[in-house]
Amino acid sequence: MGIPTLISTDTASNDSAISITSGIDSTYDEYMFVFTDINPATDERSLTFQFNAAGGSGYNETLTTTYFQSLHHESDAATNFLYETESDQAQATGFQRTAFAVGSGSNSSMAGILHLFSPSSTTYVKHFYYRGGVKTNTPSSRDVFVAGYINTTSAIDEIQFKMDSGNFDGVIQMYGIK
């Protein structure tokens, strides 16, 4: 893996979405999005993302994804390793969930990293994967894994992050990796 180069930092403060509309180009083969202290305004929300092809609009690219997680309640009442069928997509255009049931309290948040590969390719589909941690309101800790591909050979040059409902606080940094 190459050395990450910081391209941009976006800070949400009770915002509905963060849209990154510049900086994703052929300069780097891999882009890394780092989420820090993402906290929804409404309890039990999920941070989601979707892409735009160059010249496109609407953040509605076709995705095929898989989603699984491990969880552990503070009380030790439940521990699980789960494949979450309601959080994956099969050739769908919805926003992809990164975290499930993020708590809105000051002691709840999520953090993680999303990797996007070869977004400027006009030959192949674009692959991505996400790994992150969540402190929920139940209270429990979740370790989340998402992987998939954007089913287009068009270049991808935009990405949007938003909660599945409501506003959020937090920091999203974009890095390029050669």
C-alpha cells in the first residue's frame, strides 16, 4: 500500500449530507475516506453512501454489495456474527449502509474507513470495501464489514454521505493512495 495523501477534510455540524464533488480523478488509483466521530442527530440511524458517474446526477449508481457484522452487548447478554441481508444490495441504486443503529448520545458514534479502487477506469467496474466500528445506544459495540462494486464502466468522480434519516455531526477526510 502506498502512502495516503490528504486531499480534503469535510466537517459536518448538524448537516444532512456531505457531498465530495471534486478531487476524485485519475491522480490516484485508490481513494480512502476516513470517518471520525460520526454522530447522528436522531438515535439508531445509519450512515450511508452512494456514487455519481462523471457527468451524472442523483447519486444513483448500480451497486452490488454484501454486509456483515459482529456485535457484543456491554452486559454480555448477546454476542453475534451476522450476515445482514437487509443491508446489502443486488444490482440496486439505493444508498449503501455503512453502520447500523448508531446512537445519538454523546457516548455513541461511529468511525471507519471506506476504500474505493480505480474510480477513473472506463474499462472495469469499480470495487470498494468498508470496515468500521459503531457504539450503539443499546449499548453494544459492532464491527461492520461492507464490500461491493459499482456496476458501471463510466468514471466515478463524486460521492455523497448522509444518514438514512436526519442530520449528523462528524469528520470525513478523503485521501489519495498511489
